[in-house]
Amino acid sequence: MTLQVSLKHRFAGFDLDVAFEAPSGVTALFGRSGSGKTTVINAVAGLLRPDQGHVTADGITLLDRSRGIDLPPYLRRVGYVFQDSRLFPHLTVRQNLLYGRWFAPKGPGVSFDRIVELLDIAPLLSRRPGTLSGGEKQRVAIGRAILCNPRLLALDEPLAALDEARKAEILPYLERLRDEVRLPILYVSHAMAEVARLANTVVLMEAGRVAAVGPTAEILSDPDAAPGLGLREAGALLTATVAAQDEDGLTRLDCAAGPLWLPKVAAPLGTSLRIRILAQDVMVAATRPEGTSALNILSATVRDIRHGMGPGTLVRLDAHGETILARITRRSAEALGLTPGKPVFAVLKAVSVAQESVGVKRA
């Protein structure tokens, strides 16, 4: 499904003017608080009537102000999940889920039993929302939205109200839904770890405008996008396969750039993963280091170099087809004589890659 969005709307002290096209899969609207992400998703869902706008989903026009088309929310078939679950407190989990199915249009959709299985909520069916944890509530809310048989699922920072443990609990369920249900998802977030694991397209927003749009791996590793992402969030995505579980608690991954060792990744051998490598965790060496504690030393070639306004420099490396981004100082770049095409080594400590930066790659 292709989603086409063009919106203009004026608030007091804030103007929204965005246009983007997103392919099927998970499209993440990413940006700082106040950049206009929720306004966009509300306009797509029909909860906001923009001053000007055009929205089509899978060739169906949901909004076209110039032609007087403005479908009401229930006809747009957008399954909306808010930051807070907004479950009906007087209904059981089963009744909340069936409420979504009650309003679903006729036609093929995901079955009740399949959603219960995918979200692992069978033990919760007889309970009421007041007895559930935050993560459990969000899983139920997502299930209810899918059982409405939507053409598009809209998630507005669904993990923002959860602590890190609950986020880690729910992310694998979102990956399963992405890969198995194949429902187009518009995902709003200001947490890059979530975006890196889930999205295949990123729409980077700044002050009501689209700063960049494209495949997740390209946007994350683009030095020009780094200011909008936040320098601490800049990095790259590597595709890797679980090759071995070593006795000392490390997992060996195979990727085009070479072998990688990370703290134990709980995944079967042969599982395809995508690994987020932060630029600030990568060191660059002109010759292969020896006598170092770092386990991951990958041969690469300098692709390009972007100097910042201060002492920092972003170096984009090509490691046998994989992109790696390194954040070093301008002084180091000059001392190493870095220029496009120069062969180097990217050095990465195994323990620098957090568990939330390792996700299952979409099949």
C-alpha cells in the first residue's frame, strides 16, 4: 500500500506544511517533540481537519480539500493506537477486543484467535484493564485496533508512557505484527531505537516540515540528516545473521562487513537481524589494530566526510556493501589523513551495542 500525504495547517505560532509518499510496511514519523508528528497522524486518521490537504491510501482518497472530499474517521478505516491505551475499563480484555471486531467492515481480516496468539494475550482475556500492566494494556489496544480490520494502522508513540523494561517487552510483538500481519503502519515516535528496529521508511520532521524521507538505513546513516536525528542518535543499520552462540555468552553474527560479536542475542541460529550501530561507538583506524580489547574490527573504505560546526566530524564508511557511520574529531580525521576512497578499519566494542538496538529483520 502506498500512502500519499500533503498537508498544510496553521496553528497559533506554528505552521504545518508537509508532503511525503510512503511505500508499504512501517513508516515512522520521527522528530523532536513539537515537530508536528501527531498533527500529521491526526489529519490522516480524520481527527483533524487541515486548512489544505490531500491524503490517499492504497489509491483511495481519504481527504482532498480542493475537491470537497473529507471522509469521516469511521470510513477512513485507520486503526488508531494512542500513547495511553484508552481501553474501556468496565469491559474485559475479550470484550474490548470484540468491540473492535464489532465495527469492522465485512471482508478478509486477521482472526480473533490469530491476534490473541500473536500478541500473547490469551491469559489476559478474562481480566479488566485496571489489572493490567502498561505493556499489557498497549498490546490489547493494538489488538483491538487490528480487529477493526483497518486499511492502515496508526500508532502515536505507543511506547512513550512505558518504562524501559515494558518497552523491551512489547517491541518483539510489534516486530511480529509487522512481519506476519503485513498491515501498513504509520508509526509516530521520537525514540530512534524503536524506529531503527521497526521502520522500513523514515519521515524526518523538523518544525512542521519534512527534513528528509527515505529508507530507514539510508536516513540513519546520512550525515546531512544527523542534526535532525540528534548527533547522539546518528548511526547505521547492519544486516546480520546469527551464526553461533559461544560458551562465554557472546553471539557471533555474520554480515557482509565481516563477523561481529555481541553480548548474547536470544535468537535461533540463522535468524536474520538488523543491528543499529551508533556513530559515537565506532572508532576509525588507518591500520588494523593489534593488542586491543575490541573484538569487532571490520575493513572498510571511506565514502565521505562531513565536518560539523564544532570539533566533530562524521565519517561514512563502506564495509563491503554495508554502511557504517563513525563520529570522530576533526583533529583525528586530519591526523589519519582520511579522504574518500582511503582503506581503513572500523573498530567497535562488543558491549557498546545495547539489546534494544538488535531487532529481527523483516522477511
